[in-house]
Amino acid sequence: MQHGVSALFLAVLTVVLLLITEPQIGLTWDEPVYLMAARSYAAWFEHLATDPGDALQPGTIKRFWEINHEHPPLDKIWSGMVWMVARQFLDDLPAQRLGNMILVAIAVGALYTAVTSSFGVWAGIASAVALISLPRFFFHAHLAALDVPAAVAFFLVTMLFWHTRHRSSVAWDVALGVAWGAALATKINALFVLPMIFLWTLAFARQAFLVRRLFIAGIIGLPTFVGFWPWLYHDTVARLIAYIRFITVDHWEIGQWYFGEAYMPPPWHFPFVMLVAVTPLAILILAFAGMIRGAVALRSSRQTERDQGSQIALWSLGVLVPLLALTTGRTMVYDNERLFMPSFLFVAALAGIGLDGFGRALRRALERRALVRFTTPAVVLGCAVLFAPHLTIAAHMYPHLLSYYSETVGGLRGATRLGLETTYWCETYAQALPYINAHASPGAVVWTEDWSHDVLLTYQFIGRLRPDVRVALAPGAGSLFSRYGLEGTPADISDADYVIVTYRQTGFAAHPKIERWMAGRQPIVRIERYGVPLMELYEQPRIR
């Protein structure tokens, strides 16, 4: 009961922290379509409640569910439902982001509980703090996007398996299947959870009922996945095939800037290098210490310690498997760390265990010198020393935490010298809005990188960009907001009054015209950190 109260306290504290820091977090590239989809899905449920017969008709399903049908819906359903309540007391964007903040809070509470139950309270607290202090994870934790919800689902399914591994009831087989199906209905990343658990079972728990559990869960998970997705209620086979093709061969390519070169796909070692590059050094060291503690525990003669070792082994697989999924060369989308987001929850768990191990060793050393009363102050001081460097860097980088790099690569400056990507996902656009709102002439055209116009149109939709400003559209592009009268204006970079450039080198490589246009021009607004530019706003005489 006490652990439950502490977990709830940490969860509530997490939501409060995320809400306080949300206004500074810029809108990202993926959010506009998810925001619109969440609204549409929530509206369908309202229609279902009033007219279920019509709501289930093919035409109605198509009208409400076609938007963003490329991705499973569960997180967007959840976000839409939370938005319908939260819009009564929050502004529109935080109301739509709140659902995912709550999921992060649940993950923090679950992480604390899982680690505390096996390794003690201090380990649990350290794990929760480690997770929230990961600068890139902290940024993503605010967003109405799918990556953190996918990571939370991945983690929760793993934890459900762990906590029921000694219970042979078929009810738990069913529960795991439903949980896995829900995770699949969040994002495809969950596909790898059951194979990961199967590997662990072969190595550490060769019991027939666990093999049965995974088999039954696999069978139950697939219809559960379909059940959560009304888009699949009609033309089910054709739409499932279209979805499978989308996640395998039909997705548009999003390359990756890596060590000064544009790749598609990047080399196999990319996810491992990036994990090291964006995870604070102290947390990496602590996580590695946690893994070593697990290896030592597996050799123990005590069953309790061997159980701890096998749990650490499962969490180590939780770090590794999402990374391995990106090494095959089959993935068509690479956006730095966001696609291996599940790894961060397990890194945090291992870091908490590692820090607890250091604390126990320190306690034994102080006991030998009759100084045991200094254990807690020493541990607190040690934590402050370990966490201070990356928290200081993150505070200076804030809110542009997608540009955070750890001490292992020399921070943002070092990463830039190595040829790693400065930023991505358009979050820096928010910094250009105050100048445009204050200085743009009526009807001024603002250009952004191709296919990034919906970010600015979303700002216009929620009232953060003046309604008379016109947003440039790339050739052949449409607007998510046409139903609201926000169409955008077909225009190239040379036709614009204002040009916003975010320093995503992948974009520069794909569209060399941007850097050619920038040559010899001086920005009127420049956002930088540690001398590295993140975003520039340019003004040019209006072309008539």
C-alpha cells in the first residue's frame, strides 16, 4: 500500500511538471495529423453513443477514421477522449497533449513500483528520477505523438508478464494477449515484445505454462488489435494488407544525417551510437553498473538474488531489442532517438538499480568505519554530483531538448563536429512566431521546409499565429485544416516574405536549395545553443 501511495505521488508530480513545462515545448512535425485524428476519433465515439447504427456504417467509418489511418488508433482515441474533458480548463494544445502526459505519469509510477518491489525504495526513486531527467525523453513526454505511448505500452506489457510469471492461470494468458493487442493498437513497435519475452523465457524460465502463455497471447493479441481499430471493421483484409505494406515497403523514406553524411538506411550501429550520444553519461554508467549487478546476481547461490539477476536480464533485453529492430536496414524511417524510445524506460530501471548498488557498497564501507549515519547524506550528495552535469546542460538547452547531446560526444558542439544532426521535427518554429506576429504585413507569406507547413497551420488553428498570415505549401501539398478554411498558399522559397529554417541536416541534404538560398543572407532571428544555430528566420522583400 505504501509503495502504491508513493507511485501515485510520483505520477501526479510528473503530470504537474509536464504541464508546467508544456507551454515552451514547440509543436512537432508529427503532431498536427495526430491532433486532427484524435478530434475525429473522439467525435465518432460521440456519434456512436447517439446513433450506433449509422456510426458503424462503412461511409461513416470512412468519414471519421480515414485521417491518419496509416497508424493504429488507440493512443489517438485516448488523447481525444482526454481532450474532450481537458479543453474545459486548458488551452487547446495542452489539452490534446495531456493524454500522453498522463501515460508518462503511469509509466513513472509503474517503473517506480517495478524497481522498488525487487530492489528497494531508493532504487525505485532513482529509476523514476533517471527517466524524467533524460532530456530527450522529457521533451517527447510532452507531445501528442505516438513514440512515448508506444514506449509506455512496450514497458507495461513487459511488466505484466514479469509480475505474473509465477501464476499459471489461463486468465493471465488472456490478460497478456489483450495487453499486447492494445500495445499493437498503439504502434507497431509492440510487435517485438513477445519475441523478447520468449527469448528471456528460453534462457531463464523454461516452464510449459509460460510458453503456452506467449502462444495464447499471440493468438488473442491480433483480434484485440483489430477490435481497437474501427477502420478495419470494413474491407478488413484489404486494409490490413495496406497497413502491413505501409510499415514495410510503402512508407515514404525519411533518411538520417549521421557522421556528416545522409543515409537511407544508416549503418547498423546507428541506434547504439545514438543511444550513447543522447543519454547522459551518469545514467549510462549507472545503467551499465545495473547490468553488471545483474550478471553477478545470476551467479549467486541465493534464489532471491538469482531472481533479481533474471529481472535485470529482462530489462537489459528491453534496452537491446528496440535497438536491434533498427539494425536490419528494412526500416524506412529514421528520426534520431524517437524510434527506440522504449529503450529509455529500461535504461532508467537499470540506472536506478546501479545507483542502489553504489549506495549499498557505500553503506558497507561507512559501516566498517562506524560512519553509517552519513550514508543517506552521502548518497544524496553523490546523486547531486552525478545528475548535476546533464541537468545543467539540459537547463541551458531548454526548451530545445531535441538538440541535447551528452558528455560522451562533447555535448551539442561535439555532436556538430562529429556530423550528428543538430535538431529535427520543427520544434524550433515556435521561436519565430513572436517576430512574425509583431512585424509581418497583412497577407505575408511564410515558407518552411517542404511538408512542414501543417506545423504553422496548426499554430494558426490554435491562435498562436496571426490568421492573416499565409503559409506556403510545397507543390502538390494539401492542408489538414482545409475544412476550417486554412488552405495555405502554393509558394516556393523565393516567393515568401519570411523563411524559417531549422537546422536539420537531413533536410539540407534532401533539398540543397535551402542552403543555397541562405548563402549571403543574414537572419533577423537566430536561435542557438553553445554557438550552434538551431533555427533562423529570414525576411526578404515581397515579390509582387
